[in-house]
Amino acid sequence: MNLSTRISSSRDKKSNLYYVTLVAVLCVGSYLLGVWQNSTVNPRAAFDTSTDAPPCEKFSKTTSATDLDFNAHHNPHDPPPSTVTAVSFPSCDAALSEHTPCEDAKRSLKFSRERLEYRQRHCPEREEALKCRIPAPYGYKTPFRWPESRDVAWFANVPHTELTVEKKNQNWVRYENDRFWFPGGGTMFPRGADAYIDDIGRLIDLSDGSIRTAIDTGCGAHLNTRKEGLSVGCTSPWRLVWASPWAGISQVASFGAYLLSRNITTMSFAPRDTHEAQVQFALERGVPAMIGIMATIRLPYPSRAFDLAHCSRCLIPWGKNDGVYLMEVDRVLRPGGYWILSGPPINWQKRWKGWERTMDDLNEEQTQIEQVARSLCWKKVVQRDDLAIWQKPFNHIHCKKMRQVLKNPEFCRYDQDPDMAWYTKMDSCLTPLPEVDESEDLKTVAGGKLEKWPARLNAVPPRVNNGDLKEITPEAFLEDTELWKQRVSYYKKLDYQLGETGRYRNLLDMNAYLGGFAAALADEPVWVMNVVPVEAKHNTLGVIYERGLIGTYQNWCEAMSTYPRTYDFIHADSVFTLYQDKCEPEDILLEMDRVLRPGGGVIIRDDVDVLIKVKELSKGFQWQGRIADHEKGPHERVKIYYAVKQYWTVPAPEEDKNNTKALS
């Protein structure tokens, strides 16, 4: 290295030393300046060794005047926590113990009687809705456990004896002491429902698992040739010219009750009435049922939902109104599904005198039914004695060709959603089945073939396999099925009664999605009403039916079409979050309380902030419960609120001079 290089290196080192020294001086100066600006005492006091005070006291001298603030000041403060004022919901009057808000007799009179529109669902405006708790009748008892409940119910729970008088010779129901007995008989079941179903089983196979879901239709408007006016297949509390015999769901749902032993789940429906209470009896027996009627709007079920449809003396005018009621049955019936008709006009040649109708009238009615069935491309399988059975085609290959000859009914427009069934008007058109290749066989099932029960429950449904539901893949379906097995297992640890065989029978899932909750309980002696809210992101009710489960559509800002005290247990997954901006949580809780039996259980899954509010509100309903952690642990925001509705009824009647006045 030469001399000039060594001199240059020496200068660089001195320059770096000066730079480091300057930076150190500036840092110390900045620190001392900061201490002086934030202290009213001598900035050197913290380092003063002239005093005998311990070091911690010396340090405190520098900080006593101004506490250090470690809070961030660039963000707004968190909002104050919301508080929920405790609300008490009083008991409604005892006369409202069977109140069904959307099937109110007085409100219905405002609507047209044409096609029984006035007997459809008509809900009150929100400001008209009751803000009180529906009471159980005095003496209400926990229903009998299944399967005993199929045959017996407490009189105090459904205090109506009209059927025992009106149908005493038909073996429908008997009243003895403090309970009702259901022998399983009926107008069309003289040998009992079991024998009647055996007769059907000799005509079509009910045992191989291909028939899993059935619908038992209630009554409808029926033209009566004996008198002017309407006759209805069920007793009405508002009689105008009600002339026909009573009929509703088949003999207080005995058809559905006895099909359960054959692994067939039946959805029964009939209108609201104040006398026979056939739907109420069915639910008390532990049999699926809803309030409903064939009138002007679609039934609240998706297309291709049921393997079998049944009408026993339901007196629905199948051949009238351009055949619109059979077209509605066709919409909800699966490809290859069966329609069974017993009672008028079937076998009219032998029974016409007992029905008090003319032979010409009955012959005309059956002819109309046969014509409508042919126009729907149904095949008549058999007619034997009092039974007639038709079958819907597996696809519409042949039916489309027939449209060139049979112009009516036309196919419904392809832009009409066949699964849309919430206040949707019935159309006099044929719902088209999903397309199949014309080169396929006539037995090719439109939309995809279903597995037989019980494999159907966990097999990927055709609607999922076909990609009908965006974002729901076969893999997502299988994952959801396994997820709900884990969740239900955890639920049983929270609610031991859910795990106790026979304690619960009628269950409600308020936001069922793919039916995973119900599927996880399929081996238990329960049935689940799977509800898909009309506000849900995906319309999955068709998938639920393809799994062999049952359900309905519902808007939870309105009341269900069912009686008070329908369900033993209610499950609500994210329902309150779904309806946050649509209606008040207390409105949903009031409806849950109405349809829940005394002593019934509730499990609500939702965000923890939502559950805190719900828990506080539920105190006003005499629910007792607690919030538990998510099954994955305490770090999940979603929590689980488990509660029990306390037992309470209307007070005992006063012993006044009339012995009828109830305590208010």
C-alpha cells in the first residue's frame, strides 16, 4: 500500500468517528429535552445520587407529575357496550291457547271465498301481532312418548270431543276418562289403517325403500250437486252451505302414523278448524302435520319432493278449475311417483247410495279426473275396489310429443322456478321435468335417480351432483354431513334430554340448510321439520327431500302454519343473524315460544353478541338457559345457547256461580 492510500484511509476513520460522536450527542440531547418537556422536576433527578432514597423512589419523582400513556390515539374509541333492558312478556288470555296467527277466523273473512282463498294463510300486520305468550290449557301434560303416543293422547292437551261423537261408529278416536285413544280406523279404513296400507302394498311396493316421502292431502272446495254452494272436506267454523261429510288428513293422520313403521315419512296437511282439530291431534300423536289447504297458492314444498301422494275422501275437486290441483300434485311429485285416490268417486258403482250422490254426478267426476291425469301424462296403474293408483312419468320425452295432440295443459314457462313456493300462485300448466337426452329410455329419471332408503340419507343428492346449487359441491355436502354428526354429538352433552331416547319426538330445525342436523338424528325415534327460510342464500329444500327428509319454507318474521305446542325441541342455527335487519328478535322468540311445548328444549347457534341479547330477552319467556362454548373451543365467536321452557299453564277455573270464568 503506498503513502497516499494510507493517508486517505486515516482520514476516513477520523471522519467516521466524528459522525458517530455527533449522532450520539444529538440522541442524548433529544432524550434530555424530552424528559425536561414532560417533567416539572429536574430532569437529572432520576440519576441523582446525593440522596439516600431508594432508586424506585428516585424514579417516581420523575413520573409522579405525568403518568405515561400507552393508549393509541390514532383510532376512535370502541363504542360503549350495548345493554338489553329486561322485558317481560305477559300471558295471553286463556281463550288464545290454540291461537294460530296466520289462520285467524275473523281475518280470513276479509278474503274471497272463491276456491277457498279465505281459508289460506293470511298473517297479521306486524303492528297487529300479539306481544304475549300463548298459554297451555289448564291441566296440560307432557305428551306420551313414541310409539305409545301414536295410539293415545291426553284430553287436557287437545280438549275437543267432537270427533268422538261425529265419528263414533267409524273407529277414528275414543274418549275415555282423561285421554283419547286412536284405534287406527276411519271412513275408508274399516279394518284399520294397517290393513288399508297392506292393501296398497299389494298393488305397489312399499317395502323396498324406493318410496320414502309421502304427502297426505287435506280438504278443498268441492261442488255439491245436492245444494247450491260449496261443500268442504272438513268442518268449518264459518258455515255457509257446508253440506259434505267431514274429511281432512286421513283419519287424524292415521295413514301417516302407520306408514312410519314402514320407514315412510308422511307430510299431512289440512285446514285450520275449531272443532275437529285433526292437525292438532296428529301433532299430539307425534305424527308430522301442518295447517294447509289446496286453494289458490302453491303448497310450501319444492318440486319433485314426494315419492307418493295420497287422498282418502279428501273431497278436493281434482277435475275442476282446469285440473289445477292435480297439476300442483304433479309439481311436488317425483318422477315415477304415485298418486293414490280412495273414496268418492272411486268405486262409485257400488257406493253411490251411501254417498248420497247420483250415479251421473259421480261418473262425471271420475271422468274429469281421468282426463286430467291423461293430460299430465300419468299412467293409471290399477283400480281395485276402493283404491285407484296413477304413476307420474319418469321423464317428459313422450309427454312433449303428446303436446302436439293434447294442447292443454301447456308446459309452464322455463323461466318459472318450480321450487318457488312461498305465496306463489298456482298455475294451470304442467311443470316441466329436467331435460333428458331424447335417445334415453322412457325409464330414465329426469333430474337423476335417487338411492333407496336408507342409503338415500347420506348419498350425494342429484341436485348437488348436477350442480343445481352453486357453491354446494358433492365434497361440501359430504363435509357438512360429517360436521353435523359432530355437532349433534356435542349437543347431546349440553342437552341430555336430546340424547335420551324417546324424550323428544317432534323437532324443528329453523334453518336446516342441507338437513345435516336431521340426518344426524335419523336413527333416533324423532322426526324433524326442516325449514328453509325464504331469505336463505340457497334454496336447499329440494336437497333435503332428496335425502328422504321432510320440511317446508318459512319467513321467520311471520308465524308458522301450525298449532301452539307443536314441538318438543327447536334448533336455530344463525337465524337471528339472518333476520337482524328484517324483524325484531323478540318477534322470532315469541313464535318459538308459541310452538314449543312446556318443558321443551331450545338450542340456538349464533354470534356471541347476538346470543347475549337473545338470552336476556328469553328471561321474559320463562326460559332457563346458559351460553356454552362452540364445539371447537372457547376461541370461536359462534357460541351455543341452550335453554328450557318452563312448565306453566293458564290458571285453574274459578269456582264462581257459572263455574266457567278463568283467571285472567
